[in-house]
Amino acid sequence: MEKPIKKGQDLSVKIEDIAFGGAGIAHIDDFIIFVKNGLPGQKVQVRVTKAKSSFAEARILEVLEQSPKYRQAPCPYFEYCGGCSHQNLAYDRQIEYLYAQVKQLYQHLGGFGSVDILPTVQSREIYRYRNKMEFAFSNRRWTTGDYETEKPENFALGLRAPGNFWKAIDLNDCLIAPEETPVVLRIVRNFALKNNLSPHNQKRHTGFLRHLVLRKALNTNQLMINIVTSDNQHHVFQPLVGELAAELNNLSCVVNTISRTLSGTTIGEKQHILFGEDHILEKVGNLSFKISPASFFQTNTVMAEMLYNIVAKYAALNTSEVVWDLYCGAGSIALYLAEQAKEVIGFEIVKAAVKDARENAVLNQIENVQFIEGNLDKIFSKKPELLDELPKPDVLIIDPPRGGMHPKLIPVVAQLNPQRIVYVSCNPASQVRDIKMLLEQGAYHIAKIQPVDMFPHTPHIEVVTRLMRTD
Ligand SMILES: C[S@@+](CC[C@H](N)C(=O)[O-])C[C@H]1O[C@@H](n2cnc3c(N)ncnc32)[C@H](O)[C@@H]1O
């Protein structure tokens, strides 16, 4: 069948709603068009960038009629960068749309018609809230028309252009990143250009400079800079370290990570400490956390504490109860709950994260926790004895990656049959899918659903859901 709409075609459409994922939704008859940065109420002239048989994607060429919900995005890169798709909406409107999407997912995808969803806990800061940014070097600067023509075209340090992963938008700042960002980007960019250090070519996998990762511990003010390169020539960075330390008085650690993999990961085979320690220290509540370059840590520190308080409230532990923390990362939730529990057992696939979790337990003098390294997709089928040997959980915390739980883990959870389950997720679509399966296979009901905004201006939302055993 011929596609009703073709790539490259220009159309005039009215945006009706915002889709899960952030794009504006428009229709031509029954055919759906997802419009990047489109806002409900806007009439726009668009160009189709992708055309499939059931939907198309388009970008705005001109706003013909403005939406009453529109406001000028403060970021100069907003139109090009894919990171913040909602900066042109006032924050309370962003919250409304995300809330409506969570509700729709629970009601329509999950079929949980009558559940109540609590009002979203809003982010305390809506700019400079991220404690970690991964910037990319590229040998192809994303450019359009007369945009920043004074900059070289064969060098960029910034964020990947959406839908164009071999180019990067050269950034002077990013408004959701730590406040030191413009200084770090300027010094590193100038140093690389002055010394002819080649940026990475994402297509051919050549070039020396791959990523620049910035991490900041909010409550201790410590700053980490990690330069990821394809080769081991760490000595070239010594003058750069001097320049960074001269301008950044909170610089605690500069690392050069060597990563030769074809994938874009910032976790490498080798690390050289160029300055200071091999980690920064963060504080959340009464606890200290050691954050190494490869550690996972919630990216919005203020909201991480709020999130963990909600998890603790929904876990409602007494000190005779056992908790299992599935997908525990560097153990932050497990350690946060340890004081209120008899014992906490964390499970995690990444070796370095398990090492951090164990070190963080020692750092905080917490003894009633243990961390098991393993792949939750198969650990209980490979080692069924774990289910008999470990103390059974009264409470289960589940905090999986975006894709959600492996289907094989659902019957294991039903078999463990804990009193309470607290499911934390940054992707309510996979969360709803998993909860639906859990309710089909185990005797549970949904007791509470709490959205928490950890990622202002983006289409992402965290949701904490409390399941109670029905007996
Ligand atoms: C969203 S993070 C949760 C981190 C932690 N709960 C926290 O708040 O810091 C998800 C974690 O699941 C881990 N993970 C992903 N797939 C896994 C698997 N198949 N088995 C075990 N852990 C996995 C990731 O390495 C990551 O640390």
C-alpha cells in the first residue's frame, strides 16, 4: 500500500496533544504525525522527516499560530538539541502532561481503571539539577545554515544531534548541567583545538577524544572531570589539568578513561588518575556515597533523597523484616533502608557497582546488608538454591533499567510472595506492563502510585508504585 505521506513533504497541521516520549501529536485524517517540539494548540508548517505505513515524524518549519501554552525556551540550543523537549512549556504544564501520560498508561495499557495516582512531587530545582553530564566529542559539528559559522566544522564538544548520532552540537553550556559546565567546556575545547587532539569519528571509529564526563556531588561540592579517549596517551593532559585546577576551586578529581570499544560507552578498560582522588563523595540524608567514574548514581541528587524517602515510606519496615533490593546499583536504596530493617540483600549485574555498594556499606558502618553480583534475568534459574538459602524477603524493592523486568523474573517474585513490593521506575510504560503481569501471577493489588519529577523539561518521569499482598 502506498504511504499517505512521504518523507520530505511539507504540510500544515494542528497539534492536538503530547505523546508519551514528548513529541506533539497531529493527524491528517486518521494518519498520525509526531511533531518534534510541537505544542498542543499550535498550527504549524512541518517537513516530514520519516514516513512509515502507520505514522510519520516531522519537524517544524514555521509556527503559523502560537499555542497559549507556549513560552520562549531559555536554552539557545533548544530547537536543535534532543535533551529537553519541553523547555517551551511552563513547568506546571509539563507536570500536567506527564501526569496525564502516567494516568493513561495505568488506565489504558494496564487496564487499572479505578486506581488513584497521587499528585506529582515536583523537582525542587528545574535548572542545573543534573549531577552528571556526558558530553561527546565529534569530528562533525552539527550545523544548519548560518548557525555559529565562526566555529570549525570538523570539531564539536557537546551533545549528539537527535537522529544524527555521528554529529554533535557544539555547546557553550547546558542549562540542566552543573554550573561549572561553561568553564569546563571552554577550557577543554580550547585545549583540544590548540593541541590538535583529534575528535572521535563515530562512523569510522577513529580519533582520540571520545567523551567528557562531568560529575558534581551537590552536598559536598566536589567536582569530577573524566576525559574518555580511544588511546592511552594520558601524559598529554597534564597542562590541561593545571588550567582546570586554576579556574575550578572545587575540582576534586580528573580522570582519563581509555575506551577502545565500538559502542559509545564512557566506561572503559583502563583509568589514569590525572588529579586528586579516584572518586568524589556525595551525601544523601545521613549517608555518604563514594562515586567512582563508572558508578551509577541518581542524576538529580535533591530528588534522589525525596525518592528514597518515598521508597522508605512505602516499604514501611520494622526492624524484624528482610528486604531484597533488586537492581540495586551502588546500593543507595539498600543502604538507605538498612537502619529500618533486619537485613537487606541487594542484587546487581555490574561488578563495579557491587564493589561500590560494598565499599559504601563499610564507609557508613552498615553491617546488615549484603550485595550479590548477578544477572537477574537468569540468576534464579541458574542458581535456584539461592531461593532456599537466602532469608525470604518481607519487602521487595524493584528498580530496573528503562526496559523493565525480564519476564522470567515475574514468576520468581510471585513465588517469593513478599508482603509489600515497591516498584521504582523511570519508565512507567514498562512498569505498567510488569505490574500487570505481577498482578496476574501473584495475589497483589496496587496501593499507591506516586510520580516524582526527577528530570524537568524532558519527557521522562519517575514513578514509585506500592503493591500490597491481597490476604
Ligand atoms: C535504575 S538503576 C537502579 C539503581 C539504584 N536502585 C539506585 O537508586 O541508585 C538500575 C540498575 O539495574 C542494573 N541492571 C540492569 N540490568 C540488570 C540485570 N539484568 N540484572 C541485575 N541488575 C541489572 C543496572 O546496572 C543499574 O545499576
